[in-house]
Amino acid sequence: MKVVVNHEEGINVGDPSHIYLIDHAWTYLVNEAKSHLQQMPDLLNRMKSLMSICDSLTTEDSINAVFAEMWKFNQTYSVGSMSNVESRLPVWYIMDEFGSAIQHAEEPNFRVVPLIYLPEQIPYSLLFPIKNLSKDEEVTRDFVEGPIRTPSDRRVLLLPWRPSSFISEDFKQEEPGEEYFLEGHIIESLPNLDTIKASAISLETNMKLKVYSEYEFVNNYLIDSRFELTNDEDAANILWYTHHFKQFEDLSESIIPKFVNQFPFEHVITIKDLLSIVCRRSKNISKTMDSELLEMYPLWLPVTYNLKTELTKFVSYFQHRENKGLDNHWICKPWNLARGLDTHITNNINYIVRLPFTGPKIAQKYIEDPVLFNRLDCGLVKFDIRYVLLLKSIQPLEVYVYRNFFLRFANKPFELNDFDIYDKHFTVMNYTDNSSLYRKLCDEFIEDFQTQYAGHQWETLEKKIFSMFLEILKAATCKQPPLGIGHNPQSRALYAADIMLAWRTDEDGCRVMQPKLLEINWTPDCQRACEYYPDFYNDVFSLLFCNEVRDVFVPL
């Protein structure tokens, strides 16, 4: 199909009568696409016709075929002015038969852009010429317009329409320079180490420490008599913020001795793309890749590519795995969102290369063979584990793990399919109204785990997990800002590290459990920690500010 000019006089680029509105045949969120097709047979039939999909397929096969093919037809927009993050998530749409018939050209003569009629919240596409056209000339547009880093990236972005091999491209990753670590980040100052007054605070002075906290659970659960909550930010000795703090130089020159719950440039571990770069610095590895299985090291880091800066490398790696018959399921995540928002799981390369149009993302190898937990109420499900990390010092490195970890479980048995079913592939149920939250304390989990996996000692496995955490923090502090976390005697921090367990075969041919780092969270939600262990913040503040290491902490 194609669109041609039938106007006898052709089209003049300056003629406003040749600006056209194109209707949308289908608007959807990706995680709702299959349910739309299941519930609306007419929509399914229309999409099959528009995409030239065989009419003799079963309903299920037709839905899967449309989902696989729609990445050649859809476009996306988001409404950045909406107040909550859910409303700002990318929306995908497919133009009607006319709009979908407009073909690609390297030098197009028309542009197509989304337009939302705000009074009725109705989306359209706006079609307008950028060149003069004669009668019978074909109307074309650029399918991948916008800023593109390299010519090879443009070829990659055109993969859905122009299949191409990238096997010859090098997929090995290199650490970027300082400019990348600074790009898009708010400028922050470093402390003046000569003027810091924090060392004046000590337990020997019997000084009651005033705490200014923006976090409700600190305010509700911190009852240790050595701390006093205050609404006076200037008079406080401890600043426990939930917003990003950047003025470390000003803090170091404060007359009143102060601590803050953040480190300079700590975003190198709390933003997903930077975290993967930092983790690849790990020194406890003897090689970078297993050439047969294409496993990259360290093994605790799922292979991760930046779809903004490493797009061509990623597609090369994907195609190398494809040629070897290796599993190629990937989870694509935004750099700065949590709770599974705008997160996609797929082995469809066309799907993946379209996602950079919705904002910066990483593609991380999906754990296709996770260690599962047998829930008596529903069977073998995915789970992840959250550990609280307490960073007390950079020079020297002093970090602790809160011994009581937290668990999250999927609500449906795991299978490597149906990736739009949230309860099967995701474990964060706290924020989902339609999902039940399965609770289990860590002591009870360990007992059940040892019953289910008698040949794998939890104590041994946890040592591997703690060793991984120490490697991460060493890698994050081995370079100066902006490449690493900055030293600051006034800083203390609490992070949450989310991990999963995966099966792998070791050098001796044995199936072993491999910890896998998912992410490290800044200002994590500690509601469950407080509800399960009411002394949580008393313990945390005693460690961070009073040098009291209680038995709930493990030093790394």
C-alpha cells in the first residue's frame, strides 16, 4: 500500500489547505494491548487486515501475530504536563488505514506528528508537506525522525522495516568518560573537607541530636531518646531528606555540625544505566566474557546495554545470541522509574528498537531460569529479595547490611510466556490495587527455602550476596566524582538493593544458584521495614550517627 497525490495541481508546501488530520485506529498502553484485542474482535480483525496478517489463524495466534507486527505500524507520544507519573507514561497508537499506508523515505516529502485536541482529549496525527509534490507522486515520511547518534544507529532503528545484520559490529562495552556521568544531572558541589564540623558530634558529649526528617516513617518510628525531631531545618544536626540534596559545600561550612542522608554523586549506583557501568569495574573477575555462552562478567550483573548510547552494540549482541540459539528475552527499563512502570519484557528485536522513542532505557538480560519459591496457594513463583545497605563512610569504606531482608513474590506460577501478565513476571504488588500482597518474614522464608532446596545452604548463598554488595561499593568508590561516589564525612546513606536468584551451570557441570543484582534504590520505601521491625529506624540511626553496631547489622 502507498499514498499518492491525486490533486491535479499537485501540492505546494506553502498552501495551508494541504494540512490533514489523520484518525487513529487504535490507542493503547503496551501492557493492555493483548486484552484490547481479546475483548474487541472487530479491532482484532481490523488490525489483521491493516497489517496483512493471514485470516485463517486462531484467535490466540492472531493476537500474538498482531502484537509481533504492530511495531512496524505504531507510534508513540506522552503527555509530560500530567501531574502523576502513571499519566505521563508513553501511549502507543496506530493510525487508520490511510495513515498506515504512508511509506518511509530517507528524504521524505511529508511529516506526521501527533496532535491532541485537549478539549475532548482526542488524539490525531497531523500530516503536512515539507516539499512541493506533483500529481501521482508518492507521499512519504521518515519513520525514525529525530536526533540519532550515528548512521549505524539509524540502520538499527529501521530494523522493523529493513532487516539487516549487525554481526560484524563490536558488541564489547567501554566505560564512557566524565561527560556522560554529568549529562542531564543537576550540578552538585563537593564538600570543603577543611571546614567540616560533623566530627564535633560524638556520643561522649551526651548531646541530643536534632533530626529534621521529610520521611513520615522516620518521624513515626524514631523514638530513641538520643534523637529529637525538629521542624527547624537550620537547627538540625541530622537532615533526612526525600528530595535530592546537592549543596555539600554549603553544608560543610555550616556553623552547626550537620549530617545529611546522601553522598555526593551517589546517583552512580541509583540510576540504572550508571549502575551497570559501575558494576562492570569489578576487580574480582579474571575475564570479561564466556565466548561460548556469551555470558559477561561479573556474573551477578545481568548483561545490560544502554539503548541510547549502545544501541548498535546491543543489536549485535542480540544477533550473536540468536545465531547461537541462546535465550534472547530482555527486560527494558527506564533509567529513573520504579515499580515496573514503562517496563517491557520481550524477545522481539523490533519491539526493543522502538522503545528508545519513549525515553532513555536500558535493555537487561531477562532471567529466564530464576530460582522459584513454591507457594502452597498457587505454585512455583518468582520472588526477589530486598536488602537494606547502610553506607557510613567512603574513606575508609564502611558499609553494613541490615540482617533482616524483605521478600516480594509474584502471584502466578512462572512461565517464559505471557509477558503482559504482571502477576506472573513482576513481584512489586504494594502499589497495584488488583493484586494481593503475599507476606513472609525472612526467618520463615529461610526455613521454607531450606526445605525446598535442601542441597543449597542459605548461609553460603547469603555470603555470596554480601560479597557482591561489597564488590559493588568498591567499584562505586574506586574513582573520584563524577565517576564515583564522593567522600564526605557529613554523609550517611540508606539504600535498598533488590536481587534475584538464578540458576546457572558452573565449571563442574553442577547447577548452582547465582545472585543477580536488579537495582539499587535511593530513598527506598521502608514502610514494611518499620511494620515488621518497629526498631528499624532506632537501629539505623544508632549505627549511622552513634557508632553503635547492633546485631541486626552485618559489616561488609
